[in-house]
Amino acid sequence: MQLVVHYHEIALKGKNRDMFVKRLIANLRKAFQDIGRIAVRSLFGRIVFRVDCEDLEEIDRRMSGVFGVANYSAVREIEQNFDAIAQAAWEVCRESGAKTFVVRCSRPDKSFPMRSLDVEREVGAYVLKCASAERYPLRVSLKEAEMTVRIEIVNRMALVSGAKRLGPGGLPVGTGGRLVGMLSSGFDSPVACWNMMKRGAEVVMCHFHSYPFTNRASLDNCIRIAEILTRYQFRSRLYLVGFAPVQEELLSLTPADMRMILYRRSMVRIAEKIARRVGAEALVTGESLGQVASQTLTNLAVIDDACHLPMLRPLIGADKEEIMTKARQIGTYETSSLPYEDCCSLMLSQHPVTRAELDSVLRIEHALKLEELEERVIGEAEVLQLSWHGNGECARKTLQEPNYGEADNYVNLGSCACSLD
């Protein structure tokens, strides 16, 4: 099948547009890499894409994961000849089964002798004539047509297409730099990571857990979520950080109402060190203003103080219903709905501080030996490389094996999988 792929935002990039278009073409190739021979060309603000697949549902599924695609449609590529263009337009209408139609023409190639309005009028008349000859019930509707026949005169050829199918929009992944995403098994952080992928960023994911002192639910759910998100950026790296040694230190030596702030500051420092290793330029979290006690403006400012990189919070103004709706759309909702152990409900004060004082937090941290522990858990982290294949499967490769140590060396932490969500 041959498709014409349109992009919107990329067209505004001026001198940098070629870089964005090349990345979009590369990502299209990745999305369809296992489906047969692929041919791609860039033509006057659009991409002509030929793939050995006639299953439009399969094409829809794969296109939905390629950021940068505004819309696409099946297209006939023909010579710049009025009779050929008009015949192709009639075939598009007949095959669609529509009862009303309209013709729209764009003419980037000004060497074609007819103006766009003339093409629309003359082709429309030809289609009505053919419909009448075959007793096909068809009429023109300029405002509410069932079928819009699009004619694009480009590069000494004509592209004739029918119904547009919407793509995910955004910018091609790989054009917006690299981030470290603080990924949990909940609803919020996967949506936050997805939002940044849609803006063209590559997201290295980092998950904090307390296995083997808790069950594997948090770990397994998070790996599955990372695999789902990998569909949108094709390759991902996932750091699984055993946070128990740091939690033991904080649990035994800090006031209960301050622990969540201290946990999160430690997580941010660890994530920043990982970011430095992988060349990331910012961190992203799923925090939403006021959603829980730790996410007040005052507490967020105290957490930010622990990091020298920008802290991005794409969901800061979103409510839970908006976030869950998006989770359903991107495919993470069901996994995020599964139960997993969370220290936030069992290990923290019932009345956590909502306006932490930075000076008090710094005094507590100064008395602890967190830096050594944080370096240790990074060194012991399990690192997975995930690769998405167009058939819907995600291959997993372990780059670094975990080293959990002996459980007897730690206090009983109970349920303590914890993350920045």
C-alpha cells in the first residue's frame, strides 16, 4: 500500500526542518521494519510511504505509535494529466461507498497549468458525470461531505487520496534530547513519560523498588509499563534501582512526617546521577500539584533543591481523571490498575509535612551517610535494554544484573516500593 503522510508542527521548523523530517522517516522505517520492503520519499511538506501491507488496521496500529505524523491516507500516485487525475478521483469516490463528496486540491508544483480551484471544479464535474453514467447516487456537499477527495500536485506528479486517518501528532522521538523519567507502576508517571516522548524526547526510565524485601509486583508491573512505552520510542533503557538500603537509613534515623520528602530528594539525586551517566539533560516526574501531601508547591521546591538538572512535570496542572483517561489511550491503564506494594501507605506518617522547611531537611541529611548509599544502589541497579518490534512484541536484554545482597542485613522494611509519581 502507498500512503501520503502529512506533518504539521514540523513544517514550522524553518532551517531545522530537514533534521525533523529525516528523523520522522527513520522512525517510520522502525515502525514497519518487520513488515516487508519499505520505500520512503519526502515531497513538498509531505512524505510518500510505500509498504508491503494491505491491512489498513495493521497500518493504523503502527502509525499510532509514530510521533510527528499528523495524518495519513492511502494514495494513488499518477502522472500530471487531468484525465488520469479525474479518473483516480472517481475511483476513490466509488470505492468509498460515499453518497456525498467534495474535491480539494493543493498545487505546490506551479508548473501544472490549471489553478487549484479549476482542478476542484473540473474534477468534481467529471466525478458526477461518471456517477450518473453508472447510476451511482452521488452528489456534491461542500460542508458535510462523506468523502473528501484530496489532489496534491507535487514534484511533476499528482497524488490522489481519500479519507484522512489521524496520527498521534507531536514531534519525532529523537529530536528533543534525552531525559530520565521517574517511572512507577501507577497511572501518573507513565503518562508523564509518554507526554515527553510526544514532544520528541527520548526517555531513559528509572524505577525504585524494595525487592526482595517486598514481592515482585512493583517490578513486574513497571517492566510491563516500560515495554508499552517503548512502542513509542522503539528502544528504551530501564534502570531498576533497589532503594532498600537508603530507606533503612532514613527509616531508622529520621522523623516519620519528613520521610517522604527525604525519600524523594534521595531518589532525585540518584536519578540525576543516572542522567549524568546516560547524557540526559533533565528529569521528568508524574507529579500533579496538590494531588498528595508531598506535592504542595513548598514541598516540590524542597525536592527540586536536591537536583541541579531541570525537573519537568508535564502533569502539574492535570487532575486524576484526565491522567487516567490518557493512560487508557496510551495502553498503560490496565497494568497501572494492578495491585503492588507501596511504602507510602504503610511506612509514612498519617500526617506528612505539607510545608517542609529546607533548612531542617538539610540538617537531617547532613547527619546521614546518604551519598555512599546512593552510589551503592546505582552500582547494584539492574539495567534492561528494551527493543520494540512492529509485531507488538518487545525484546528484553539485561545489561547489568542486580545484586540485592542478603536480606538479613536490613531491617524489616515491609512494603516499600516507592517512586516519584
